[in-house]
Amino acid sequence: MRRVLAPVLIAASLLVMGAASDPAERLADPAQEAHARRLFQQFRCVVCQNESIDDSDADLARDLRMIVRRQVAAGRSDAQIKSFMVERYGEFILLKPPFDAGNAILWATPALILVLGGAFFAFKARRRAELEAPLTSEEEQRLQALAGDEAPDTVPTKIGPRNLPGMT
């Protein structure tokens, strides 16, 4: 058992070390590194699309982390760094894009779909209720009058292809 477990543990530890970020990439000042890591959570990896650059292992995400680290080391503010990244990569780089006129339709579409869907189902339910409503007394009298005028007095007992009148 130990012969199997030892190589597995060694392989697992090598994989974990390989997944860790390169210490050479990190900023020397721990406060700046923490600042950069907070910013990493706000930018999207354009390769992975639903991961932040902090969570992504893609080469492009590593390059983006280096850009952010350089910006932080240069003393730029969060707003300046975001502005630089958006200018360079577009608003898609932001994991949480701002609400503005340019993307208002994207923010409003889910609510619009819910409202229109609710209105559609309310209309259908109201229409169904109108169609299934009981008859008024006037409608019942009219129906009985129509049924009484057209109803035959006697119903033939044997009707079928072989019992038609005139066919014997």
C-alpha cells in the first residue's frame, strides 16, 4: 500500500506546486500584491470567459495579471487601471460591467422577458376564465330554445350502413 501511496503523493504535490503562481511574478510589497489580487477578481479572462484572471491558468490571464501588477507597482489608482484595461480590451474584460446606455438592453432584457411572460400568462388565464365562465340565464334560455327547435321527437334505433331506409 505504501509503495502505491508514495508515488501518488509525490505526483500530487508536484501538480499543486505547478499550479501555484510563480513567486517571481509577485510584487515585493505585500500590500501592493494584495491590492493587485483584489483587482484580479474584477477582470475577466478573455479566454475562459467566466473566470477572473486570478482563477484562470490561461497564458493570457497570466499576462493580464502582469499588466495589473505593473500598473499597481507604478502607483496607478483602481479607476486608472480599470480605464486602461477597458480601453485596451473593451468592457468585456470587466466581470461586472457598469450599467449605462450602451449595455442597458443587456441589463433590462431578463426583467423585460419576465414582465412580458407574466403578462402573456395573465392574458391567457383571463381568456380561459372568460371562455369557461358559466352561462348566464339569458344564454341558457337561448340555448334551450335552439335545442328545442331542432331536436327530433324520435331517434331511430337501428341506423347503420345496412339499415338505411330503402336498402333491404
